[in-house]
Amino acid sequence: MSPLICEVVNDLWPLYQENQLSSKTVLEIEEHLKGCPECRKMISATDEAAGLISQLDAPLADSEKEKSMLRRAQTRLRYKLLATVVLATVFLYFSLSYIPVGQRYEQYAEDAKKALSIIMEMTQPGTEVLVAYSNRNIISVYGERSLPNIKTTWEVQVDRRGVMDIKEFRQEPANLEALPWPWRTDIGTQYDNSLRDEQQEILERLPEWSEAEAVISFYEDLTPAEVSHFLSDRNLRPLHAAFHADIPDYDGEGAPWLPRFGFSLVDDNLLPATQQSVIRKSEAFLEELIWLSERYHIIENIFGYPRVNDIVDYVQENGFEISGITVRGPAEDLKILFEDEQVRSVHIGEIAFRRR
């Protein structure tokens, strides 16, 4: 055989094994191998060497495979640890948000700052008393009789979300000095312990109270969130709302009677059917505590069932500018607020005024 042909066959043999040659070339190589023992011997030696090399490379391949598997296992472990950390963080966040921070408020705080001033008296048959005071507030008595006052102290906890949780409450006699009805104060005698004509007119405009009512009054330092949380588990609706004025010539600390805004609520279930009907028909009731800003109070009391737009008109007519108001009521009432150019913000539970 020609050495040149043998060399060509030897060069083409790898392509032959990979089936990358034409059928004609394959036939020619096979014909050459049949009559050339030297090429057959050379090809056989080459295949054995390839097999030996393959065997020598096998441990290296296995080692790389093991390393690859180890890397994949380590990656999976990292992902599992990361997922565990994320889940643990989420769990701790939501768990701790429900744990009270231990901040406690008592209604009868000495400084009346950030105190939870919730005073409640469950009236009994024959009793027509609403007790509502802090160390600066006045005690109001609605009705023709004055019975012993009851002070209720609520102990609450506020969690990190600002949600109030009532832990316990206790009732005890107020042990206050007996002052003339209906205005009783523990800070002085601004009115010489007597009624003024305008006060008497206001009292005469109050609705008649049944003999089996639960009256709850919220006064200063009660946040809208606390009011909302308090009302959420109770069937309470506003019975009347009252704006109370500052007394310009009063030089003492705080206002001499009911500073800021007094807002009384009654339990529907304890009201006569007629009063329930009146309350439910008045869809524009303020269902949140309305808050007046410091030292800017409306100059008279409003009793009855005020609509939102009535309050807006009233404060504007009396020389006040509305900086923010919040109510929960019919859409038409809220629409009036947004249409008024002087109303710049609407927030749940708050109404703030300032002089023009």
C-alpha cells in the first residue's frame, strides 16, 4: 500500500468514528483497511491508547463531579438558611407588634397630658348623672337630680401599632366636694358656684335621658385611633355633640370648664325605641371624636345632631378658619368639605381650627 494513502486514512479515522465522512469516503477507507494490515494495527493501537487515556482521566472526572455536587449542596443550604432567616424575621416582626410595650395610661392623671381620659358611669334606674372630669375638667350632671358621682379608672396597654387594649377598670366614689348642680369644678369658683342664664338655656336644650342609659364621654387626650378601637366592639352612636368655649378672661391653667370638645355616646340597646329611631335616621352623626386645636374653641355649645356642613358653616361664620376636619359620615357631607377651598386636609377623628 502507498504510505501516502495510509497517512490519509490515519488522519481521517477520527472523522470516520464520528460519522462525519461521506459514504463514498467511508467505503474507500473500509476497502483500504481490508488490504492494509499496517493501518489496521495502527488504528487498533490508537484506540487502545484512547481507552487508556480515558481510564486515566476517569478519576479526574469523578472528582470534578463530586466537587460540583458539593457546590450545589452548599448553594441549597445557603438558600435554606436565607429562607429560614427571612421567615423568622417576619414571624418576630408580627409577633412583637402584638406585644404591648407596657405603656400604661390612667384616666385621672395629675398633669392631664397624654392621659386616657375615659370616664364612664353605667346609670341605674333613678340615676341621671354623667360624670366626666380630669384634674382640670368639670363635672357635668345631666338631669334634675345629683347622685353620688362614680369615678371609673381604666388601665390600658397600647401596643406598637397604637392599638388600645383595655386590661382592667375599677369604679370608686369620686370623693369630690359637693358643689352646686350642674356645674362642679375642682379647680376654682370661676362662676361663683352658680348657674348663668346661658348655661341654663343650654341645659334646657338637652334631650331627655332615660333611666337606663349607659353614657360614655370622651374628653381631651384621647386619640382618634383609641376612640375607633373602643367603639369597634360596642354598639355605640353619638347622641349629642357639644363644642365648649375658652373663657377669655380666665387666667388659670387650662379652661375653667370642659376644655376642648366634649362628645357623648350612648348604647343603642339601652335607649328607648323612639330615640333609637331618631339616632339611626340621622346618618350624619359624627362617629369619631372631634378634636379642637389648643386655645381655639368655638364660642358656644351646640347640642342636638349636627351635620358636618352645619359645623363647617358655624365655625366659619364665627371667624374661624378650618385647617383640617375629620368625620365619618355620608358622602354628601364629605363632598362639601372637599369643595370648600379653605379645607386643606381631611383626617379621621380630628378637626382643627384657627383664627383668621
